[in-house]
Amino acid sequence: MTATKRLLVPEGTFLMGSKDGRDDEAPERRLFVSAFEMALTPVTNRDYRTFLEATGSDPPPWWDDPQFNRQMQPVVGVNWYEAKAYCKWLSMESGLAIRLPTEAEREKAARGGVDGLLFPWGNDRSEGGHRCLRGPLDGPEDVGGSAPNGYGLFNLADTVHEWCLDGYDPNYYQNMPTTDPCAQRNRPRRSARGGSWRHQWVVTPCAARSSLPPEFHYSDFGFRWVRTL
């Protein structure tokens, strides 16, 4: 899996949100999202090392910690601004229009083309083949260790929270646009999606939301990128 390996998420409508989750996941809304391409996995330490060597940027916290620095683990401790900087660098290197995904894109990708799925593979948390469900973890697992979803993408519900482009608004679903929504970024927190190796429930539903101030570094926050078409 190379740094620019990606798959198409086709345009179309999907049902975003949850009737049974937290208040910030409601109400369910049918949205249209334009086609885009998404990286197969979160950005790995191997990918991020190339960025650091090319740009001279400072490594994130935990970079030299054996718990977090295997090549194929997702890079952690990258804040929102650093994730954006990586996307800008990869855009210049690849000639592709690369950026962080919106929350709507991230949830559409996670659902794999099937409305109503609780998880990317179905409605039973245990059916995704995740080793992380067998007991507590002391760090994120290597990417690509469980089965891909309907679009062929990996780790959309586990491993690390992934930064999104949006500012976090707990009430955004009440009045969000129904075509390519993205919440304004002039907010104290940025949105994120996906599971976390640190949580009691490592694998999270497609609709689950999280957030963090954009300058923070956490050992369960990483990112993946999308390509605008």
C-alpha cells in the first residue's frame, strides 16, 4: 500500500447520522456527496517519515516510542494543522488535489455503499474480524489487518480517530446542506471519525463522531486523505 494508493467513492446519496446514537449524530439526513477518491488506510509511520525527511518538519510526539513507531502503524500525535500540511505536501509531490475528508465524505466512505449499516461490514461489531476485540491494546494495530469494506477501504471503524476538514458543531445536522456539507472551521474543535485503540469500544459505528482542538496532539489521533475529483 503506497502513500498514494486510493480508491473511488462514487457520487450519490446516502443516509448520514443515527437514530440510536448520541445527540450530535441526529437527525438522520439523506445527503448527496460528489465523487472522490480516498486513501486505502490511515497515513502510516512509513508514509509520514517520507514527509518528515522531505520537509524537515518536526516529528510528532511518540515518534520514537516503540509502542507507536512500527512502519505500518498509523502515525499518531499529528494535530489537525500538521495533517493539513501533509496533505498540501502530498498534493505538490503527486500533482493530485489532496486534502482531509469532510465528515460527510468520511461517513459515506465508511458505509461502503450500503445505507443503514451500523459498522462498515454489517450490524454486528464482532463480525469485522478485528483482533482488537480480543482484549485491551497497548497501541494501534498495523493498518490493513482486518477485511476491507464495500468500497475496498480499510480501518474505517478502528485503530485511530481520523481528523476531518470540518469544524465540530454538535448541532450541525439540524440544518446542514444536503449537498457536499462541510461545517465551518471557525470553531474551537475539529471533527474526527473512526475508532480508537485507547477506548473501551475500540470499534465504533459509522455514524460515531469525535472532536479535538486542532492544536492538540493525542496518541489515538491520526488521519487519512482524500483526492478531489
